Amino acid sequence: MEDTPLYNTRIIKSFAEYMSQYHPRIDMAPILNYAGITTYQLEDEGHWLTQTQVDRFYEILVKTAGDPDIARKAGQYTSFTKAAGGVSQYLLGYMTPAAVYTVLAKLYPHMSRGSTVETRKVGPNQAEVTAIQNPGVKEKPYQCENRLGTFEGIAKLFTNELARIEHTTCMHISGDRCIYNITWKTMPSFIWKRIANYSYLLCLIICLFLFFALPNSYGIIAVLSMLLVVISISLYQVHLEKDELAATFKNHGDTANSLLNEINARYNNSMLVQEISQASSNILNIGKLLKFTMETFEKRLDFDRGLIMLSNKERTRLVYRVGYGYNQDEEVLLKNTEFHLDNPKSRGPFIVSFKEQKPFLINDLKEFEKIVSERSREFAVRMGVKSFICVPIIYEGTSEGILAVDNHHSKRPLNQSDINLFLGIAPQLGISINNARSYELIREREQRFRALSENAPDIIYTLNVDGMFSYVNPAWGKILGYKKEDVIGKFFTDFIKKEDTKRFIPAFSYIRDKRQTITDLHVSILHKDGSERLFYMSGAPDTDSEGNVIGVVGIFQDVTDLKKSELELRGMNKNLRQEIEERKLAEAKRADLERQLRQAQKMEAVGTLAGGLAHDFNNLLMGIQGYTSLMLLNTNESHDHYEKLKNIEKFVVRGSDLTKQLLGFARGGKYKVKPTDMNELIKTSSQMFGRTKKEISISTMLASKIWMVEVDEGQIEQVLLNLYLNAAQAMPGGGHIYIETKNVIIDENETQYKYFKSGKYVRIIVKDTGVGIDEKIKGRIFDPFFTTKEMGRGTGLGLASAYGIIKSHNGFLNVESEVGRGSDFIIHLPASEKITKREIITTEKLLIGNETLLLVDDEEDILKISTEMLNRLGYKVISAMDGIEAVRLFTEKKDDIHLVILDMVMPGMNGSETFDLLKKIKPDLKVLLSSGYSLSEEASQILNNGHNSFIQKPFDINRVSSKIRELLD
């Protein structure tokens, strides 16, 4: 309950007024600040404070004032403070202290929710009040003292004297409740009323006695004198009652006026909210909406001035849009003053409210001067600001602008209720502004689509769910001769041959019911003159705003002339095939060589397939890596799943290593030479091969300080894999492969290597325990297409390609073998003085941002996980599944998009073509290329142009965050 609002601010305000009256030299501002209470909260009678706040207030107040009895004294003063206000007037309305003490149980909850009060009348000027602490509340002794003082002060409102209270039981000593026995001075009118009543009886007795005891004339005079005394007493008693009644009526009137003012304010506030809500639905122009809002503020609220500022499109400035209550000079000043959002030193209240999304309420300009710059103070003085409220206009967590009001002439203090009102209005205003912007955007898109559709050379159409045309563009009439009105409302099947309906209806159902897209479906549509036109049809589901399918939308591309050309081409192809057949017959003698060539081409196809498999596998790994990265972000190292998630990442890395081997095989003769550590290459390739051949054991003896060699890692890796595979095939029952590296210097006098340049070399020996090689065929094993294996078991290209690759690296490959003793394949590669550049993997802090990115990838799952990763990094993501959609989205939002993440391998328009089109639209665009393949020649050329970088799938959230910031920063 420490942070639960329990005590009305009127209690603390009565303390403040007491201090102002009896301790005027003590500054209350630091005391309130220590307690966490603002001045505008203190002015708001609807605001409640927590136990912690009032405890801190009392703690510092006692230390500052040096008076331990200040709680009781402030309580005695409460009934006479402005803070009591309507409550005091309400109490006076009960005319007597007895009536007031009787209704305390109803009045007390308006001041405190910490205790429940019960009252009982004991006598004409006595009452018993019981205070019971509510569950969960822990009031302090000073609060009991303050309550006692308050009860004492109530009587003083009527009798001008404090009540006498016996505190017989206290919850802070030994009781479970506090009991107060209250006695107050009897009111004058009540005393005189009793005197008048008794005087009637006494007068009657005396008059009877005097009438008979005195002579007639004296008796009559005495009786009349006594009657005059009684009448005077009665009149005085009536006079007192009238005065007390008049005071009561006056207090009732003041209370009624206060309530009427409050009712009027609440009515205007409710009407303000209602009118702005209605305007949000009806006004879709931002300028008109803002103007209406200010007019409503001026009509419904009692603030002298108000304004709305919105950020510009670049979000670098706050721009004055509309206001009320300003003269011409003040409006000019507002329009010409630049409020910088891009300046980190800007500390004006408008800027801080916008950036930090927090409200401001300033009742005293001196308080304002402490927190802002000299420029802001000068602006406030020039505008004549005395007090103001500023709240941010926010939509879905993003600041759109600010709303501010101020009092230029009025002296009414601003309070928490005022700021609460604007905090309720500002979000509605943010929604309204966004709705208006969305409407403008939709209208602009509709205009662009209409212009595109009206001028498109191909037919653009929409069908409803029954297959009837709901729209066709003018191209329909130009190509097929029909007027638009002859088409709308008719079935598509009315325009095709009956035999073609069997193909169209399933295709239409496939799009509509399964929400799928079709492309390049061959259809024939009848021209108005009866002739037949051929088209490629594309179609996709047409959905409404709620995602319900309302039909089909697509394009008919006229290919009639193209088909005619195809028929002519087929005739030419027929003749060409005949010539080819004749040529094949003439080349029958080369049939064996052609079979070998086809086998080589098959191996190339295998390489291509390997590359494709690696690409697809990398995409799968991307999904695993992405979700693992996201889960790790939300998992502490101490969590049971943390180590498991890290193991998943390790398996992803192992899978990625495998795909790199496949990509190296797929690259073929495209060399990319760089300094390489052969030991590392051998470790990687042997581990990969060992996982695929469990029956083969592999051991290594690698030189500790092996020299670097300049090679294409992929090609040399292929050589090693060919040698491992050749060794495994020589050991069908299993065996052992031994790999050794060594630094050697070849002298020109060594006859064994007389054809090679002398110098430093790295020697790699791959030994096996296989069947060995016959001396007769040892000299032919490096010849192309030479193989000792049976048909279908080998191509004869493995060792030949290995020999060619080593030779192209200015090295040499030879073999030492004996039948039954295995084989040693020995590689020599020239050593290099260059140092290998190792990739340093570091654990970096995630680099976040708030820019807008366009993400392009043809894999839906990749789009989904990448979008989630980028969102976690703080970016706003626009996604596209192909190049065409990417170009369209970028054309529409090029000013909002800071970076494009572009997949290089996509069907249709590939990454390179998409990149070229995007660069034409925005030459300085920054692009992060991405692919499941390794860096291609096309990608390399793109990277050379600058403003670009490359990341290979799969990537984790750390790598992509670093790459993005490299480009954007």
C-alpha cells in the first residue's frame, strides 16, 4: 500500500497554508520536491497522494520547522484554509457542530482513504468519533495527531473555540482503533433560546404574583415590564438564529456556485472530447482537422491561447500548424521560430516533450527558467507566457507533434486535472492525424494506380468471386474491340471458347479458394470480330481491408504476334534439327569422345546442383540461426536452455561449413586467390570428409609453422576432396588416410623437380592404405577420362582436374605407389610471404537503430525471421518477395527508406537487375547484398561501386546489426 493513492492533496495543502501563515520565511518548494509532490498536483483537489509521499513530507517539514506538534496545529487550522474550500462551506451548511460531527463518516472519505470513520452523538454538545485503519494501510502517529487537530478545529467554525477531545483509545499505542470523545462550546443562539424558554415560565409566575400583590396600576406596569423583557430576549434569540441562518445560506450559495462551475467545466470537457472524436471520423484533411480542434479548444476551454505543432517529413523540425488567441506578431514569431529536433542540445519544453514523450505543466515562469536554455526563456518572454501545459501527440509509440495551451491574462492556476484532460485528447489527435495521412496516401496511390492502369499496354482486370468482370482498363477495348460497358458484369467465360472453360475454372478456383498466385497461364480470348487472340494470364487473390477474398486481380499480356513468331521459329528449328541429325551421323566416329564430354558436363551439372543445394540449405540454416539469435536475446546465461541454444548455433556453423564446401565445389574454375594456411584448409576438408566416410579413419601430422600459400581455397579444397575420395575408393573395405604438411626448399639442382622454379614450397602428402597403383598405368592416372573403375563408377576427371588445378597455381602433383602398399599423392605449392587475413570473430554488443529498411527476399520464411530480427534491433521494415515488388515499394517510399537488404538470387528479376533499377531511382542508395551463395562476380562488381556491403546466409543478429551500422554510420 506504500504506493497506493490514499490521501487527498487538500491535507498537504492545509499544511502549506499553515506554514505560509505561521512560518512565512520557510520555502515550501524544496519540501514538496523532497516528497515528490508538484505544485500543480497540490492545486488539484482531485489528486491523491501515497503513504510514502506524505511520510516524506512530514519528515522534512518537522526538521525544517523544528515543531514536533505541527501535525496537530495544522489540523486545527484545516477548517479555515483555502484547501478546505468547499468542504468548510459544506460543514457550515449543517448549522451546528452536532450535525457536522454526526456526518463526519460521510465527509471523511473525501479527505482520506486510509481509515474509516464512525460517529455517535453522546449529548447536545458531545460526540464520539471512532477511526478504524483500513486493511493494508499503516498510518503513522503524526496522522492520528493531525486527525485529532482537525476534529478540534471543526467546532471553532461555529463557536470560535477549539473542541475539547479525550483520546481514550489509540491504534498507535495499544488499541486496534482510535476513539475521540469530543466536547464543544454551546452555540449562543442555543443558549439564548433556552433563556427565552425559561423566561416565559418565570415571567408568568412573576406576573401572577405582582398582579395580585401590587395595586392595579402598579401591577399592570410590572406585568408589562416583564413581558417587554421576555419579548426582548425572544427577539434577540431570533436575531441570532437569523444571522446564523444567513451565514449558512451564504455558504450554501458559495458551494452551489463552486459546484456549478465544476459542472460547467466537466460539461465543456466532455463536449470537447465528443466534438473532437466526431471530427476525427468526418474530417480527413489534416489542415481542416487541426483548425477545427483549435476552434473547439477556444470555445470549450478557459485557456487564453493554444497551438499545435507537428514534425516535418524529415523529422528535423517542429512546425507551427495552427493556434488561437495569438495576435499577428505572435503568429509571425511562432511561424518563423525554428524548433530543432535534430539538435541534441535543444532543451526547450516543446522539443523535450516531443523527444521524451512526456508532458510539461509550468505554473511559475521562474520554475520554467531553471530547466531551459536562454533562447527558450527569451522566446517565452516575447510570447508573454505566464503558465502553460505542453503534451506530446503520439501515435503507436511515435511522436507526431505537440499540443500546448497557456494563460496569458488569466491567473487561474493549472493543475493535474488539466494535464490529464490533454493527455486524453492528444492520443485521439494522433490517431486522427494518422487517419488523415493514411487517407491522403490511399488517395494518391489510387490516382497513381489509375494513371498506370489507364496507360498500360497490357489488359488489367478484376473479377468478383463469381468470375464476373468488375474492372478492365482501356487496353481491353484497344486489343479486343469491346467497349467497357460491354464487359463489366459479364463472366470471363463469355469471352473464351467453350473447350477452354475446363482449364480456366480450376485456375480461377485455385486463386480464389487457395489464395494462390498463377503466372503465364496460356488463354485464348475472342475478339469482337470473332478472331482469336492469345494471352499470358497472371492472377492473384483480390482482398478487402479485412483480408477476405473478394475476387481475382491480374493481367492479360497479348502474345498473339509472339506465338506467330514461335510457329515460324519451330519450322526453322525443324530444319535445323534435320541438319543436326545429319551432322551427328557424319560424326559417328567421335561418339565415344562425346560420351566422355557429356559425362564431364554431367559433373558440371552436379557442381551447379551442389551450389543450388548449398544455397537452399543456407536459407534453411538462416531460419534456424535467426530464431536462435532471437531466443538468445531473451535468455540469461544461467537459463537451462542457454547452453542448448548455443549448441544449436554451433550446429548451424557446422552446417554452414558444409555448404561452403559445396559452394567451393560449385565454383569450378573461377579462381579467387588469397594467402591461405594449408593446415587450416586440411583440417576443415578432412573433418568434412571424415563425417561422410565413417569406415575411413583420418590422421594428420601438420607442420607447426607452415608457410602461407596464395591459392583459391575452393579449388584447392576440391583437389583435397578428390584425393580423399580416390583414397577411399582404393580402400573399399575401409582403411586409413594419413595427411602430412611440411615446409621445403627446392634447389635447382634437384633432378626430380628440374621443370619447376627453385624456392620455398609447402609440401602436402596424402597417403592411403589401399590397393596401390600398378606401375604400368601410373603414368596415365592424371590423363583426362582415364579410369580403372568399372562403367558408371567414375568419370576419370577427378585426378586430372586436381592435376590441372595444382598446375594452374604454379605447383605440381605427383604420385608414389606400389601395388598392395597404398599410394602417396604429393603436392607442392609455392610459398608466399604474405600473411593470411584471418576473420576475427568477436562477441559484439548489438548495434541498434531506428531507420526504415527495405528487405527483399523470395523466401517467405527468410522474410519473416529477418523482419523480426531487424524489428528487435529497432528498425522499421518494409518487405518485398521479388524484385518487381521491391522496385515498386521503393519508388513509393524512397524518401523514407534508408537502406535496402537485397537477396542476389531470386526468380524473375534477380538481385543484380533489381539493384540497377533501385540505383537509377536513388543513386546514393545504400545496399546490403545477401545470398546463400558465396560472393559472386556480379556481387563483387556491385560492391566496387561503394555504398554497399555483402553478408552471406546464414547470419546471426550480431553480424547483421554490425553490417547495417557500417553502411548507415
